[in-house]
Amino acid sequence: MTVVSSKEFATKPAKYYNLAANEQVVIKRGKNMYHLTYKPVEETKERVYHEPDDDFYRSVSVDEFRKKLVVMLENVDKKYQNTCK
């Protein structure tokens, strides 16, 4: 196990990232200690597709959203049109 100060880690992070692949690295900052852990990225060659859920079926299309938004903005405009004069 290697214990390093936060100042030393900040000056040479690549060194300690590489070291973490082979042994435990602990960064000491004041009274606290942080463990630097190494986990290789697992590459998946196959994409994962999920089935549509209830949120998907409750959603609205972009066109429907635009129509409702225009109506809502027109209502807001009418409401505040008389108060700004």
C-alpha cells in the first residue's frame, strides 16, 4: 500500500493512477484518507435495448407538445396584455 499526500497526488496524478492498477493507493488529506481504486472499463460489443415502459407510452410527440405550448403562450399573452397598458 502506498500513502501519498494530496499535494503530491496533485502534482503527479498519472503516476498514482498507473500505480493503482497494481497496488492500493491511499491519498491523505488532513485527517482524512481516500482510497484510489482501479477498475478496468468493460467494453460491451453488444448494445442493450430496453423495452418501452409506462413513461414512454404516456409521452407526447414533439408536434403535439408544440401545439399545446403555442396555446399556452397565447393564453399567457392574453392574460398579461391588459395589465401592461
